[in-house]
Amino acid sequence: MFDYLIAGAGFAGAVLAERLAAGSGKKVLLIDKRPHIGGNTYDYYNNDGILVHKYGPHIFHTNCRDIFDYLGQFTEWRPYEHRVLASVDGMLVPIPINMDTINRLYGLSLSAEEVDRFLQQKAEKKERVITSEDAVTSKVGRELYEKFFKNYTRKQWGLDPSELDAAVAARIPTRNNRDNRYFTDTYQAMPLHGYTRMFEQMLNHPNIKIMLNTDYKDVVDDIPFKEMIYTGPIDYFFDYCYGKLPYRSIEFKFETIDKEVFQPTGTVNYPNEQAYTRITEFKYLTGQQHSKTSVVYEFPKAEGDPYYPVPRPENMGLYKRYQLLASSTRNVYFTGRLGTYRYYNMDQVVGQSLALYKKILSQKENQKHVNGNKFTTLTP
């Protein structure tokens, strides 16, 4: 008898498996339909011996020391600050837009205050910021919106920015200084030996049994367990009874090149002409020394593995119907990106899982107290 069956061996499931096993002595069965642990952060050495990320680049960053230290139990960290360039008007310029971006595009030499005034003059005044188009044009104006965001967003989401929630574009800042880091979090680092090695250390516990190449639905009726933690698509759990929740997927095209360096930074965005959205060169991320280099091209598409929930009001309305079903489902916890139909960064998923672990502990303590007083127990 397992105390917990956990569906999904990505960050959400693995963190909970580790905490329940190592922190509470529970017996855990961790199941994943893929042939590996690590979810979308799975990395491996390709045929040329270069460490690559199978599902596209994953760069760890967080402002939370507790999350950074928790994962640090299972890996050494390699400091890494990610930088991105965008191919615009025949130039490679920093993104997010900063002082250097403006000065290079327009042949200027503006100061920080002058950059602020420049963008204020370009910005379109909006009474209400509702869509992604509103979010960008209200900060940087129509011209920069069309150069950097409009076509990139169309490729990424298959929708015009005017059809997407403002939150999609609000994630991308605009800076009046020369800070060309993509993230500004306090802790920015990569697992020294890769994500897969980190997951192996995390799950190396006698109370954790792992089943790969397995759909939890194929075994859930045959394996005894007390409670389930589900990190897969919530609509799949309920057999799509209200219809499928929309996601965007990505096709990854990998290429190994017989030279040490392919491009000037970790990622280069291609907002306009190309069918792909970006190219990432893995050696920047991993710090690996090798005579060859490997890159990945990303081609967004409508069908395939679910990566990005599509942020539109009607989709959130559909999710809320599933959420209502989930709230009335006994002995099952829904968590993670797919289980809650939210786009989370890696650190947010870890934080969510650590919080859920504490919630589970608290509920168990309350149940013990209630049982001790001979009241009726509550189920999650």
C-alpha cells in the first residue's frame, strides 16, 4: 500500500515525492508517461556529447532563498545570467528593451532620463489596458510594438496580441538603463551537472518507487494507495468532459554545428521574418567546454505536448468548471502548471509544491486532532 500515488515526475511531482518520502516517511509511487523523470526540464547528452534540454531551454531564477536552498540540497549551482538579443532591422539588439536597444535602433545616445521621455512620447495613452497589444503600446508605442512584439506574439500564440490578455506581455519589462540581463532575480543559476542529475538526487530515496512509460490511468485501479497528487492536465483527469483546454505546443529542431560558438549570446529572438521564434545555444546555459556546439530552433504550433495555457477569458472560464470538479474530488490534490492551468516559472512550481506539502501536513495534523476528539474527519 502506497500512501501517495503521484502522477507526473516533473518539478511539481518530484518535489512533493521527495518531501513526503524524506520529510514525512511516506511511501510514494511516482508515475510518468514519459520514459524519463524531470518533466520538461529533462536534459541529456546528445550523440556528440553535448548537454541539451530536450524540451527547450530552462533557465533557473528566483528571488526566494528558501527555494534556491531547497534545490541546492540536490545539486551544486553554476552561476548564470541569461541574456537575449532580438533580430530587428538587420541588427541584434537587447531584449527586454533597454537604453542600448533604443540608442542602437535609432542611432541615438540618450541618457536614462532621455530614454524615459522618448518612450513616454512614443507610448499610446489607454484608458484601460485589457489586451497584450494595449500592454505594450501603452509602454513603448506602436513602432516598437510592431518591431519586437506583434509578430513574435502571433507566432508564439497563433493569435494577434489584441486577442490575448494583457498579462502575456506584462511579463516583459522595459528598462531605461543598460542592464541587458533577461531576468533580474536575486538568485540566477543552473544545476552544475544538469537538471536530470538534480532530479535523480532528489528522488533517490527508499520510500520512492518510480514507474516510467506509464499512464496513471492504466494502473490506478490495480495499485493500492491512500491519496493521489495529480500534476497532469486537469481536463484529461476528467476525460475532457467539458471539452479540451487549449494549449500552445512547440516543435524543437536541434542542430549540432562543427564550431565552438554559433551565436553571440544564449538566446536570439526572431520576431519577424522566420517561422521560428528563437534559437538557443546550450553551451551558454550549461558552461560546457566542447569543440562543437548545439542549438535548438523553436517552432510554436497548436497541437502536441501541452506547454503554454492560452490566456483568454473563455479558456479560464472552462478551467473554472474543471476546478469546481477538482474541488469536490475526494483524496486528490491538483497542482503544477497543467493541474492548475497556469503558466508558472520553475521556482513558482517548486514553491507551490512546498506549500502544498505543508498544507497536507497541516490537514493530517487536524485530522489526528479531530479523531482524537471523536469528531468526524474531513477529506481534502
